[in-house]
Amino acid sequence: CLQKGRNNKTECFNHVRFLQRLNSTHLYTCGTYAFHPLCAAIDADRFTLPARLEEGKEKCPYDPSRGYTGLIVDGGLYTATRYEFRSLPDIRRNLHQRPLKMEESPLHWLNG
């Protein structure tokens, strides 16, 4: 994070950007993890993380100040943000058998 020119006092932490119930036993969370997004299913009863965290690259933004929204519907994670440093915003579906990416998402959908 520091090598990318980011501020160690404001940007180089794990900013949790998503936390929602995944099912009856788990919560799902994603965070920026110092500009290397990671996600995990948290055991809701014990409130513990799994041994391995998931790559969050296309589920969570790198930048903690970037606009972002997410929602779990029927086991699918739907998110909208600018995922890459130079990309345009888009809407994506993850945690589903067939991931989906809508690159030509009208900005008014995202702003709404």
C-alpha cells in the first residue's frame, strides 16, 4: 500500500466495505485490505473468520474512499463500483455459478 503512494494513516488499513447475512449460519464480508481486497464468510455463531480469505478483486474496490454498493440476493453477491484504478464503474454478480459483468451500466443506475 505504501509502495503505491498511499497514506499509511488513512488508506493502508482494512476498510470493511461490505457486511451482510449470507445464509442462516454465515455473514459475508469484504474489505479493502490495504489496496488488496479480500472477502470471507464469517461463522455467525462463533464470529470467526475461515483459515483462508477469498480474493476480493472483483467484489470490492481497492480504494476505501471509492463509492460502492453491494447486496446479496438468493445467494448471489451483486456489487457496483469502479473495481480497477482506471476503469469505468460497472455492476457485477459474484458468488453465483455464472459470474456476470455489466460493463455498460448506465451511471444513473449506480448514482441512484
